[in-house]
Amino acid sequence: MLAISLFFVQPSIVILPIRTINFADPSDKARHDRMVSLVTQMLQSISDLMIRNGFREEPTMILRL
């Protein structure tokens, strides 16, 4: 199994400007849904490409914070 790990130093994460999604706001919800759709497509494309190039198992991505 192929695993991709991303490591972040905690202080870097703390200073990132991460906004809260307001799901009651239709435009905020639409932006969130679009981003989720794009990430899903990206992960599926990477998976398909890796499998076509000879990887035996579907890749997994591990995010460690």
C-alpha cells in the first residue's frame, strides 16, 4: 500500500487563517460543496493514474497533524 504523509509543525498550523463555513449561507455552502467535489475528483484521478501505472493497490493518503 502506498501512503503519502504530510507533516506540519504545529505553530505553522496555528497561524493559518482558516475561516468557519457558514452552512446557513447558500453561497458559503456552494463554495464548500464545490471544493469537496474538486478534491474528490482530484483524489480519484490520482488513484486512477497510479493504478494504470502499475500500482497493485488503490493508494491511500494519510494526513497527520
